Amino acid sequence: MTDQFSRRRLLSAGALGTGGLLLSGCDRLSQPGPFRSVLEAAADAHYAVQRGIAGGALAAEFAASQMSPVFRANGNTNVKGNTEWSGHAADQFARWALKVDGLVLRALDLPLDALRAMPQRAQITRHDCVEGWSAIGKWQGPQLGAILKMAGLLPSARYIVFHCADCFGTTPYYESLDLIEAHHPQTILAWAMNDKPLPVAHGAPIRLRAERQLGYKHAKYVMRIEARSSLAGLYGGKGGYWEDARGYQWWAGI
């Protein structure tokens, strides 16, 4: 665990701290201009350095005794205006199914029971939010890599996009990962939190847990997973809601 903490601290310190200013959500610093160009360059460096140093390393995992007594729910804590999701919620997601499509050999519709029946990974990890708080909780679900293997990615696939039921205003929430992070063993689709079905406030029926990424990458209320060759032409083209809306870094590795 010491090595894991040291690696995470190294990757978020020093020169990479410049990129962290953008992640802090400071609107003035994220406006177009010379400083914004520096931040974008730092984001590229952050990605390259983490890929070189972290490789396939695991995020730190904790004992049950270290779990936070309260795990704050932030962002959207419910879904408004999406009648499809609301209908499933009223039915306790009994007829809900995750869609997997895009650049795949086999499009999938996976009911919640099918996801629960797959081999599971349970992990107690720390959630780090750009707002400056952290919490430790337990998550359980199938590894995303196993689902992508079932679908069969085409050679042209480069990104995995998570389409969500919730919106900010009229803009749907979405996020994306590269294939390396998508296949990382701690990247799961969690249907359980702290040994109970995932609460609505935390993204029911499933949410992404990409444990080496900052909190805004952990998309809630996931309805569809799409394999794409490029992020261009998808909403604002930067790979996620906050990346498009506020200029947050697409690569949010910690």
C-alpha cells in the first residue's frame, strides 16, 4: 500500500500540479489564453508520465474498518426528465438492461441480473473529488474489460464512452476512457455499494468505478456503453460533460 500511495502522490505533485489547477474548477484559470495553453500541455504530460510510471499498477485498497461512516453523494443525486430511467426505477430496474454498442462485433443488452451473475470484483477504495474531499467505500460489480470481451471490440475502437441517464440542464452527462483504463482490473461497473444495492443518489442501477481516476470520471446512471474510434463530434468533443463545460482534463489520473 505504501508503494501505491507514493506513486499516486508522485503523479499528482511537482510539474503535474500545474495541471491540477485546471482540475480544481477555477473558472478564471480555465478560460482561453496563455495560461490555459500551459494547463493543456501539463495535461498531456500528466497522461504520458502516468502511463510510463503507473503502468498497470493498482489504486490503493483499504480494510473494511477504514471505510468512511458517511460517503457524500455529489453531482446529480437523482435523474429528472428521463422517462425511460424513471420507469425502470419505479420497477426497481427489473426490466432495465445495459446497452453495449458502437464498434463491437456483438451489440449487447445486459439485464441487471446478468451483470450480477458475472464474475465479480469487490474493492474498497478512496474516491477523490475535485471539490477537495475524499471518502472510502466498497464497490462491487463485473470488470468492464470482461463486458468488452463479450461484445468483441473492433480494431478501430480506441475509446469507451459511458452514456448516462442524468443531465445538467438539457445536456446529458457522459464520460469516456481509453482502452488501457477500460481494461484495468479495478475498472468495474458497480451495482453494489457497501454491500447493498447501489443507491439512487450514487447512480443506480450501475455506475462506473475507474479507481485510478478523479471522481468526475466515475459516471453515474450508466445506460449505454459505446466503443468509438474518436471523441470528435460527440457533444463538445472533449470526452466528458465537465471536460466540455468547464475545461476539466480528460485524463484525470491520480
